[in-house]
Amino acid sequence: MKSLYEVEEYIKEITDFSKSLDKEFLCGKNIAISGTTGLICSYLIDSLLIDETFDIKIIALVLTLEDGKSRFRKYVNDKRLVFVVANIVNPIHIDGAVDYVIHGASYTDPKGYAEHPIDTMLINFNGVKNMLDLAVEKKSTKLLFMSTCEIYGEADIDSIPEDYTGNSTQWMFAVVITKAKGLARLFVFVIRKKKESLLLFQGLVDVLALR
């Protein structure tokens, strides 16, 4: 099977995107990322590493080393990419400094969260807490939690404000991701109120989808 890195269009796309990024504030920084083999985070990592002159260290949390090396085969020998085998449902241990934390792990496809509803909830509930604990422990500057527009259910308005409570009335496997992401997002907001020293910000997957 052809690697993404052998697809000329993909290399051009991430190269162009990398050039368009305002990423200088990440220069010389260490970033811990969950969900690294998923669509969004893998694209982000590729876009940051494609510029060989860009000084950054990405700590990629992976379930298995084989998963990480298979997805990022282009960067296996790149010292800017370090794999840490971890299940974010459990406490996370990383040696050294971590300046930024990105929690992007979750089942996001209907088949995935329908077949793994409990894992989907734990990855979001426990995952966001463990990534937040890591950020606090490392005195990280920011934590980015990738939420989703799914938390609003079937929205009955076109433009969704932050205080919109949603329109999800069902209780089935189909809304596991809605409830899981919604509660994890609420957790982040509550923590932000309790720990003013830790700067947190939110991202909706539909906004951050780099396609």
C-alpha cells in the first residue's frame, strides 16, 4: 500500500499548509499530543515536521510503537518526533518539559463509537483529566482540547454560540460521542474556573479539520 509520503499531492498540501501557519511561537517548544495517528493530529504533526528547519519537539502519545512508526515512517529517525506508548485513560508519565498539550484522541466515526461506546467515554472523561493533569504537572502554557460540533446534537440554528446548550434528545449509541465530548468539554470549563493560572482554550473539530 502506498504511503501518504509517496503521494505528491499530500506532500505539497502539508508543505503549503505549513508555510501558511503562524507557528513561530512553537519554535523551540515541546508539544505532547494524544490522538496522533488520527486524521487531524497526524496532519498537524506532518505539517509541523515537513519543514526540516523548524525547531520543535513533538511527543506523540501512541497505543503501540508500531502504530506510531507505521503512520510517521518518514520521521522515524527525526529527533524532533518522540513516541511515548501510553493509554490516556490512565495517568500519563512523560520525562522532560512539556510546553503545550493537545488532547485529540477519541473515536470520532459512527462505527467506532458505536462499537466502542465505553472506550469513547473513558477516552474523553479520563483522557481530558489525565492530559490536564499532565499540563498542570509540567506547568504547560496551554492545553487544547479538541471538542466537536456533535455536542450540540441536531442544532436548530445556523450559527452556534458558545452558550448554546444543544438539541440532543436521543439516548442511543449514536449519541455516545455527543455526551462524551460534551461532558469532557464541561469538565475543561469547570477546571478553567477553578485553576485560573492554567490557560485553557477550546477548539471545535469542524473548525480545526485540516482538509
